[in-house]
Amino acid sequence: MFDRFLQRKIGFRALLRLGLVGLIVFVLFGAVVRVAAVGDDRYGLIGRIALHIASIPVNFRKGMSLVLHGEKEDLKTVENRFAGQTAFQFSYPPGSAEDAEYLLLSRYDGDRKRSVVELVDMNTQALLHRWAPDFAAINARSELVSNLVDLERDRTPSRVRVMHPLLLDDGDLVYQDMSPLVRVGPCGEIRWTIDRLFHHSNEFHSEGGFWLELFLEPQTISGVSKTFKEDAIVHVSPDGEILFEKSVPELLIENGLAHFVYGLDFYSDDPTHLNDVQQAIEDTRFWKKGDVFLSLRNVSAIVLYRPSENRVVWLKQGPWVNQHDVDILDDHRIAVFNNNRFNYNTASAVDGFNSVMIYDFSTDVVSSPYADGMKKHEVRTISEGRSEIYQDGQVFLEESNYGRAMRLDQTGEIVWQYVNRGSDGQLYRLNWSRVIPREIGDSVARKLAELRCPGIG
């Protein structure tokens, strides 16, 4: 009996020692992973292996999600709304709105199982041209290796979104999808690509070329991981050359605003989330030509930055919440698409409806003139979303998450509406469409009409 007791005692001690050793190994492993995760390579190969092992559960979950959900997870809308509505509905007959805009409609085509871009004359209500880039050929040009996205897995031809395409005078498009930047011709010709990780909005630069956003890899600021999304604003020439580049976290730190990067309650890999750059094209009392407005979603802030002086001229946090798309209206006002997205304990949701807020620098007053119309039509995209206010006070809206675009008049009534529904009855996402002014659209439409390429089909 004493022998059995002694054996149990020895067995318990061995188990205790094993547990203590395991705890020590676990703590040391965690310490190595934490150091490696913020980009510190002091442990060399051991640190990289530890970080890879620690990432297995997350990568497995992502892989299983892709296997189980496939395209449905990203390319169908998060909810199937607008029963009985599909394609375009107009409140006016064809040819009766001679001053109407063109629409550069960027959408995921649920029937073709791919993204397309279409130029629509909103006067004649006719589809004039369709761009369908060869995504496989474009992907084959890339050698990009990123910790933020896997192009081979996440940007297959049936999953690419043509995000916020710019229409050039010659009918070319410039676009990205958290991917290399691409310029394609009207017939799909690949003009050039820039093999870096571009994302979100694309806008014209007043001196030629484009204002864009990209993620810097490797990261340039200290204390962050290899998956930290270090936004940068960049000026790209029409020929695909980067002319200017500035890290957004860096410019915030240099302007005494480090708390927007490091001051959150817990560490975040995406503290700023830059989603729009909008350039001032003339001097006013409140900004200078060349200044840029930056929309930082995750801190609900709009920043006015002067690249020539590396200076933050102005910053306002709220009342917009997790906003997208800042536009300059005149010499003293800007408009902001307010998602009004609240991040709750269990999920993110729009608190009521989206709105377009107008901030007046001369009075320091924020107004929401389209709130009633957007409430009436239940505009509530959780993320993304676009707006543009016309000179007559009407407004263009894109409800990206739900595949709907519309123009509202000053009373909040629908002038026209588009619902991106496939023949399967499902809604598919819009990819940041844009309004094209009449005079520009007319010029491009004439050039496209002279081409002999499969623009529609």
C-alpha cells in the first residue's frame, strides 16, 4: 500500500514538473511571438517560426471561410433588399434631360461572375461602353508579396473588384482593389501596373496624374507589427511613376498627433484607416491650392494636410462616425459621407441611417440637408459608400454594401436609381461608382464610339 502511495506521489510530482515546464515554454513562446509580431527580428529564424505557428489558427479560419463561403462572403451583398427592384429606374423619359450626367458604374456582375465598369448616358439612358479587364493577365504581372493580402488567393479573376475607377480623356481606366495599381485601355489593353498595395479611393491631381492611397511594407514607424496598415498618400503620374509619397501615421506623429496612432485603448493594426484623399485646386481663406483633405475612418476624423509644409492645417473629429468620402463643395464648405456606423460589442451596425454632412468653415456649423431623404429611402451602407452634391443641390449616393446607387433631388425624391441584382435574384456589390460631368462624358463617349473593340457584351 505504501508503495502505491509513493508511486502516486512521484507521479503527481512528475506531472507538476511537466506542467511547470509547459507553462514556462508557453510564456517564453508568447514573449517571442509578441516581439516578432511588432517587427522586431532579434530572435531571427526562431521568432519567424514562432509567429508562423501562432498564426496557424487565424489562417486556418480564413481558409475554411473561403472554402465554405467562397465568393458569397465578399461579392454578394450582406443582405438581399429592395424586393422587386432591379437595374435602372428613371423618373424621366429618355432624352428629356439634356444636362444629365454620365455614370461610370463600377459593379460586380453576378451573372458574369466578375467585376465590370460601364459608362451610362443618363440622358438617353443608354449603356455606351463596358470595360472588362483581363484580371488573370494583370495578376500574372505581379510579384507582390504582402503580409496584408494574398493576391493569388484573394484576387482571383472572379473576386477582383474594380475599385473607384478613374475615367481618363482617352477612355482608359485607372483602378485598384487593395492590389497593384492598374491602367487599362478601352479594349482592355494593359498600359501599366505599379506593383505595390494600393487601396480605397482614386482622385485626380491638379498638376496631372492621380492622388491615391497605398500601404507601406515594410512599415516605417516603430512599435508596430508586420500586419500594421501604414497608410500613405501618393501622387502618381499618368505614366505610372510615383512622384510623391508620405506616410499618414508619420505625418500625424510629426504634427504632434501621435495619439491617433498609438493612443487607442489597445494596440490596433489599423488605427487610422485612410479611405479618401481630396485635393484643393485653388486658394481660399481656409486652405491653399495643393492642400489635401484626408478621411481617417477609424478615428472618425477629417484632416486638412499641407504637403508643401508637412503640416496639419486643420482637423475635426466627428460628428461623422466611421465616415467615407470627403468632397470640397466651394471655397468654404466640405461634404462628408457619414456612415454613422457604431461598433458595438457583438457587431457593427448603422445607427439609423447614413447621412451626407456639410461642414461650413466660415461658421463652424455642420448640417445634414439630405437626412430626411436618406432616411425615407433607408440608405444604410455599413462600410464604404459615396456621395457627390450637384451644383443644383441634388445629390448622388452609392450604397456600396447593398448594390444600390441613386440621385435624389432637393426634396429627397428619387430622380433615378440603380439596383445591382443578378438573374439569380441576389444583390451584388457596387465598387465605388462616380458621376462624370456632361462635357467630359460627351468627349469620352465620342472617342469610345470610334473604337472597334468588344466594349459591350
